[in-house]
Amino acid sequence: MGELMEARRAVRDSRGDEAATKSARQRVNAAKVALGERGGVWWEDGAPDFNQHLVKKTPYEDWFAQIKEPTD
């Protein structure tokens, strides 16, 4: 994570210098790719992605129905 923070500081410190800002932003991007935040999918396991689906339209519907709402 150190490289990402250093690159972000370089972006901050490069204000007013277009070439330095471009270079620093490229470093930020490279660091994020290295951390897995950007770039190709690395977690592909063949399972369907139910992200942004209503739970009632997924195989998790029965499980979710059993969860009790917290009471204050």
C-alpha cells in the first residue's frame, strides 16, 4: 500500500506541473492495478455474479428470509 500512498502524495505535490501530474497519475494507476483494484478480473471462479440483484431473485432468497431484523 506504500507505493499507492506515495503516488497519491506525488499527485498532490505536482499541482501546477502538468507533466509531473500525468506521471504521478500513471503511478497511481499502476499501484492500483498491482493491488487488484483495477485491471482484469482475478477472482473468476465460474460462479454467477448476483451483485446488484434483489435477494429474492437469487438462490439466497431462503437464507435471507431466515435472518432476523435487529431490535433496539
